[in-house]
Amino acid sequence: MLLINSAATGDDDAGAASFEEWVAYDKTVRESGAYVSGESLADLTTATTVRVGPSGERAVTDGPFAETREVLGGFYVIDVPDLDVALDWAARCPGARGGGSVVVRPVADFG
């Protein structure tokens, strides 16, 4: 899975990818046969966080309020033979530029 972290709002946009670059990357991933699924997430302001305390009480708050300079913007699930190929796709992803990053993690298989 490629987890796409965008630079936090207000950070320098130098080097950030254009919409056209995202469209081209998406098309390339899909046409390569590696694409399994993927989504872009809605704006961070639409997020709601749920936490459950030790006694089972639920706390719901607006936003993630994470202490981080990056926000999860979307993901791709790809099917590739090994980590090196996944890292190549991550490096080509427009989200890896302009202050963003792409985290590569395997999807757990419980079957």
C-alpha cells in the first residue's frame, strides 16, 4: 500500500505536483496492471476522530488533531512482486514531492 502524505497546509508549495501530474501518474499505475485500488481522501476539515477510553466511553472530536506536519491525503493499493518495485512506484508518485511523502507498507494477509 502506498500511503500518500501531503505537506501540512501553509507549508511551502515549491515542488508540489500539479493536477495533470496526478492524472498522468494514476493512468500509468492503472495501465501497468499493478493497480488494485486507491482513493483520494476528502479535506482534513471533514475528518472526525473517535477514541474509546479504558472503561468503554466514546469520545468524538472534529478533525484528527495529530501532532504532525503531514496529513494523509490518499492511498494506492498495488500488487507488485517485491519491495523494490513498490519503492519505484512510491518514488514516481507526485505525492512524494513538494514536502509530501509516500509510506510503503504491505497489506496484512490473515487468510
